[in-house]
Amino acid sequence: MELFDLFNYALGIRALIASVLVGLMCGVLGCFIVLRNMSLVGDALAHAVLPGVVVGFIVGGAGVLAIFTGAVVAGLLTAICITWIQHNVKTKNDAAIGIVFTAMFSIGVMWISKVAREGAHLDLDHFLFGNVLGLSNSDLYLTAGITVYVLLSVVLFYRYLFATTFQPVIAETMGISVRAIHYYLMLLLSFAVVASMQAVGVILVVAMLITPASTALLLTNRLKYMLLISAIIGVLASVIGLMITDFYNTTPGPAMAVTATLFYLLAVFFAPQKGLLFKFLYKRKIRKRIQFEDTLKQTLKLHERSSLSLPNLKERLGFNLNTLKYNLNLLARKGLVRQSSGTLAITSEGIKQATRLVRAHRLWETYLVQEMSMDAGQIHEEAEIYEHVLTDELLDEIEANLSYPKLDPHGAPIPQNDYQPDKSLSSLSIDTVAEVAENQLNSYLVTRLWQLGIGHDESFKVMSKTEDFIEIKIDDELVKVPVTLADKINVET
């Protein structure tokens, strides 16, 4: 096939091997660059090695080792300068990066012009955009050696890279030098830039560092999987880009960068959880669930007013007729409503589930007023949203923290659960001595008691009772317990 003709020649095989190595190395290393928000640093180092390349060329000629050494030294010098400015000068971090790398790149271009005028040949185009098809055996050996070194470094120092990437403060307390790891990562990045220079050029090497890693980050939240996925995408982008180069007779570096970008766009649209399609379908699912639950809740409210009918329900919800009928049919299939001969009725199970929504709505309104000091007239719309996402556990916790309120800020009753203690604190008469029982409604009630200073098995004495509070004495301290909370506290006398 014409598409694979390139690989019948030695230069094609060298180009293929180099592309695989570059994609693998940049894919793995790029994960740490992306996670550390150092994408611009990678771009800076890619440009800033230019003066080092020129100096290496002047000192050692076109030898691979001389150019490699010069480029690495220039990269490290750039990293040191950027870090020093960021820590010692009142300059924004991104501005410091821009200042240093543009200065270094400009110096490199000026030196190349000077060298060219003196008769030496240093191809700037190949340096900027790469020439993977022009790799020599020595170039391939250098790329392979750097790739092995970078990958081994990531494996050996994985724990340190992981800790300093996600928890630098904790890493310091563990005795890990965050700054040393930072500079070592800059060294690896300089190596990767130099190794990738011949394949994709310094301008596009940042694409191979950043794009596969960013794609992998859309596909997983686990670092080990991210490293694997990024490496695979980097290799695929490099190989497919090389094949496109041969088929369309174009430049290898840009073809690889564009291929990597296409992988990224596919992930943007189709990645599970983070992709646009997934988000669209999820939002659509949530919207349908909210419509379904709103229909159920309004059905209960109309049932309580003895005015449940299709026209009244449509008027309260504001849905079009088709949407309303769809939700009613779904409710009927779930056994929450009954439909017959144009009449509607809510079942006992429907009442139970709708009551939970009402409870969530009114508890959240109460929480916003009591704990967030919001005005009662501003809370309804927010409660309409949160009633659909609050879990039963969170509702139990909110209810305990609010001391089991019976009315919401508008004076409407908050549906209560059916739990009744064997003997409640509120049932005790004045001067009764008792203790808190081990068996309580839930752990949130126990936590609320602890906040009030009432522990399990602690004896107390009822001192006084009012309409709102019951005052008890524990270890010579008086504690006021809201009556609504006392109704739920199980005690033993």
C-alpha cells in the first residue's frame, strides 16, 4: 500500500522508531507538566534551548552530543531564571516565563543569523518544525537513550513526583525536597525537548507534551492510568502523523501535532463523565428527573387541596401537554399515580415519595434562613433546585443540626419521620433524673447532642420546661435543649 511505502526504507524505519519514542516520552512526561500547571513552562523551555543549540554548534560543530549539551544547559538556565524571578521579583508567574523565554529565543535567533552570515549552515526551519525523516543513526540513539532515561526516572521517582504534584506541603513534611524535584523535572523536560527537536521541532514539541496529557486527563482521574493513556495517545499521534506526512507529502511535526489535537477533540466530545456529549446527556437526564419529581410533588399538593386534575396540574407546572402526559405515564408505570377515565389519583407510595421532596424543600429553606441568614423571600427558587439533589443522609444531618424544626420559614409544616423514642426527653417532668440512652434515631442526632455537651450514659436532671426549651443540668452546667430536639432524644430513667 502507498500509505506504508515509507517504511520500506531505512529513513522511514528510523523516522517510525523516533516518532514512537518521542510520543511515548512526551506523553508520559507531559502528564506532570499538565497537572502542575506548567504548560507555559514547557513551551518556554522548548523555545529557550535555541541559544544552547547555537553555542553547541559553534563549539562542537554539528555533533549530536555538542548540540544536546548546549540545549540542556540552556534549558536548565531558563528554568533557574524563571524560578528565581517568580520567587524574588514582584512579577506575575506567567509574565516571568514570557520574559525569560522570549529573551532566550531572541538571542538564539540573533546568533543563528550571525553564524549564517559567517558561512556556517544551521537550518532554522528544521530546528523550529522538525525533520524526522532526516534523522541519522546517532540522532536515533540519542533519542532512544533520553527516552529510556526519562521513563526510568518517572518509574524510580514516581512517589516523589506524585507527592510534589498533588500535595507539595505534605511532601515537604515527609522530607521530600519540592524544589529539587521541580528542577529535576525541568531537567527531564529539557532532555525531552532536545530529543523531540529533530522530530517535531521546538515550536511543536509543546503540542506533544501537552495535548496527549490533556486528552488523558479527560479520560481518567487516576495518575497511573493517565500516564498509560497519554503514552498511547502520544505514540498513536506520532505514528499516524508520520503516515499522513508520507501520504500527503507534508511536514511531519505539524501533522503529528494536528493528529494529537484530533484525539483531544474526540475526547472533548465523547469522553465519559467529562465529555460534552456525556454532559449533555447527563443534564438531559437530570432535567427529565426534575420534571418527573416536580410533577409528583405538585400532584401531592393538588391532592391535598382536593383539586387534582390534568388541567390544574398543567397550570401549576407550566409544562406542555405532551411533557405532562409523558411524566404522568411514567409515574403510573412506577405505581405512584393512577389514571383512569381522565381522572388522576396519587397512590400511597406516591404520597410517600412526594412527601420526601416537600421535606427536602422545606428543610433546605429552613437551613438557608437559620444558618445562612438569608431572607425568607429569597430562598424558594434555590430550594426548588436543591430538593432534587439532597440525599436522605444529608437531610437527616440538616434536620439534626436544625434541632428537628416543625415549621419552615413560611410557617408551613415540615414532614416528620415516623420515629418515636421509647421515652423522650420532652416527656420527663421537672426534677426527673435520667440519662441519654444508647439507642438513638441516627448518628446525626448523637452528634447534635455532643455539640450541646450531652454524652451517652451521662446523668442529667430536668430543671425547667418552657414552650420552646427544656433546661437540664449536667455536672453543674445548665443546657438548654430545644423542645423539637427533645422530642427525638431517647432517654432512660
